[in-house]
Amino acid sequence: MRKVLAPLLCLSMAACATVEPVPAARPLSQASIATMGPTKLSVTGNETGVAKAWFYTEVNGGGAGLVGAIAGAIAAAIINAAPSARAHKQANEVAEVQTVETLNTGLVAELKEEAAAGLSGPGVTFPNVVLTYKSATPGALDDTVEVVTSYTLSEDSSVLRIVAVATYNSAAIPYKTPYTFTKAVPKSETKGPLYRNTFTYYSIPLPVPTLTPELRERLIANIRESAMDASGALPLEDTAEYRTMQREIELANDDKLTPNETSLFLTREWLSDNGAMIKAEVQRAQDFVARYLILDINRTAIPSLTGEDELLETATDQRTVRRLGKGYEAGSYVSSAANVISFATYGNTVAIAKSTVTYIKGIKAAAPKAAK
Amino acid sequence: MTSWRSRAGLGVGLAATLLLQGCVTATPAIYGPIGPEVPYGYKDRPNPDGGHTVLVIMAGHATAAELRGFFERRAAELCPAGLERTNIFRVQANEYYAAAPYVYGSTGVGSRSRMGVELEGYVYCKAGPDVATPKTVVEGGAS
């Protein structure tokens, strides 16, 4: 047994030790830029809308056998019921003011505008900007720059984070790594897109409220209100809904305001004035993505793991745009609000609005008809 | 059997106590530059626009206020003639999510913990003696 295990262990350790990291960003070479010239740009239709981040607590009851596994599943359902319900409710509310459709058409419009301004320039240009839903047209598009986006409200809803990843694949121009490796070229560096970069935008953070007796009362009132059915009645005792509500009230009565509880107050702020704040942040984020993607596509500098961040832009409200200089994220772009004061976390899962799911189902259902 | 169980229980109890003590006795970071042997503290560098980038790293239990305290202290040191402005653009918690463990005869619950916290920002000094950037960069490129 040892004779088998020892070589296996050595092999597995050696495999870990020999992978040499490189930045995720892949700039185009001058030759690739010249070959590409005018290229199609496709915004991959976002299918999650503004998703609400929350933390799913995993429970493993397998250690206690089948009974334990069932007990574990029940425990997980109870623990996660309240945060999941809150996150989904908030995602639904946000989708009422900022639909997935407007997110996608908005980015297409921004990219079209930015691309039109650079059409006469040399290098890669985008005369054709389209919207493609993967639900309807699955698979990577050849000879097309594709932009995939995610819009996420942090766990406490203080920050809206928007991430866009742009890639370009071409069967005619395979990727060749610009890095040298002491041993064999890692498998990940022998394939994949010819171009890749990430553009991340963080909204102006909303101030997190301080827990006061008044705020605690508002929180409990909010929990009761959320638990009411359509007729305004609270759940009956001995029901799962009642137990969930009671557990939430118990948690609300402690001296800590969790990110999930904070989100109840902050999501409302995003929704005020018909979502004016969220719409303004989305537009600014899309403008950032469009401007920097079109600049970056013709940039050939190869990022290194040990460089320094570069400050590229400071707006009048002190928002900055940086190109990261080191680590896996080297070469990527980050637009950050000024004077950030607290942590924003993004949990391990997201809630998607019902209306978004319905909209995407509709697109998927209509796809075969459109193809006819 | 009973003896083995009670010993195991005692061992688990002791380990838990030690772990808890580890959490309780966490000491605040000592103000100073980050180095090869010093993982927590501050690190800064001058920027081409005349400002400085200041990075503060602390252990996971530190608060945003503690991070800001180090940042402001370092900013004051970099700008003896006073601060023109500062801009904190990143306050980040590096979290670790542990999957629910398999516990023999029991249930395990997944957890999250902060492995470290970071704050990064720019510092711009008022005109005057500047300890870290002797050269003066004139806005607009004119000199």
C-alpha cells in the first residue's frame, strides 16, 4: 500500500509545486492587432440582473449517517431560510427599478458610442456591436470580442460591484504565451483566449447605519412585515415560517448588526427615487467598461506578477481608475470610489430576481422561433 | 472504552480552550513598516503625480477604524508640512470559507473567517518639505 501511496503523494505534491502563476490578463500582440483590425464586439447578455450577494451556511450531517444527513439538510434549510428569503426579496425589488434588459441594452449602447468614436483609428476597431444571449446562442463566438458582465450588491447592500470580463477567441490565431517558464509551459497557458482582461467598478459606498434601539425596532418591524402574507397576516404558530420569523427576531435582538440585516435598510436607499442612484452607478460603470476596453484592446504591454499599480484617472469626485500591477490580477482595471470607509463582502452565493429568471426563460423559449 | 472516550473528550476540550484563548489574546498590530519578517503594518511608495500610495495590512480581527488609524498616522509622517488630501480607495477583508466538515457521529457547519484586512489609499502633501518625494511634479507637465 505504501509503495502505491508514496509515489502518488510525491506526484500530487510535484504537480502543485511546478505550476508557475501568471497574470490572468492577456494583451494582444502587435501582430494580432494588425490581423484583427475591424472586429465584431458581442455583449454577452447578462442573465442574473443585479444579483444580491448573501452567505449560504453549509451543513454536513453525513457524519451521523442517513439520519444525520437528513437532519443536516433540515438544519441547512432552517439556517439559510431567512438570509435567502431576504436576499431574494431584495433582488426582486431591485429588478423592478433596474431590469436585466436595460442593463444589457445600456452596455451595448455605451460600447457602440465609444466604438464609433474610435472607428477611424488604427488597430482593432468595433464597427459592429451586438447583444448575444448564451441561453439562446450557446458556445464561444469565433473572431469576436465577447464581454461578460456581473452586477452584484454586496451582502450589506452598501456597494454595487460591476465586473466585466472581455475575451477574444480566434481559431485562426491560437494563443501563444509571452511568458517563459523554468519547466514545462502550464497547460492553462497552451490554450484559451487570445485576449482577456477584467474591468471592475465599485460604486460609491452607502454609509452603514449604527445599531441603535430605534434601528433595532425598525429591523424587527421589517422582519414581521416581511413574514406577512398577501392579506397582511403573520404566520401561524408551529409553522416553519413562524419559526423562521422568531429566529430572525432573536438574531435582531443581539448587539450585532449583521451585513444581512444591514442590507434591509441599505437596499431601500438604492430603490429610492425610482432607483436613481443604482441607475446612475450602472451607467457610470458601463461608461468605464466601454472606455477602458476600447483603450486596452490595442495595448500590448505584458503584465507581470511583480509590477506596481498605475493611477490612470482621477475624476472630480476623486473616483480613481487604476491598472493593477501585481499578482494574478495584474493588468486588470479597477474603478474605485473615493474615501471608502468600511468592508464590503460578497458572500458565497447570490439571489436572482424572479422577473430576471422569467425574462431569460422567455428569451430561451423564443430562440428556436427566431432561428427559423 | 469509557476511559478512551473521556480522554478524547478531555483532549478536544483542551484544544478548544487553546483555540479560544488564541482568539481572545489576539494583540493589536504594532505600528511600523511591513518587512520580510513583519506581515502587518504599513507600506508606501511615491507616485509619479507627487502623491504617495499607502497600504496598511492587519490580521483578520482588525477593524476598519484601526486600519484608518495606521493610514492617517503614516500620512502625517509623509507630510510634515500638512496634508492636502487623502483618498482611501480600498478597504478589503480577505475571507476564507471553510466547507462543512465531516464530523463522525455528528453534524458539521461550514464557516467563514477573515484571514487578513487591507486598506489602501493615496496621500497628497501640502507644499513644503516632503520626506519621501524630493522631486516636485507640476500639474500639466509644465516645469
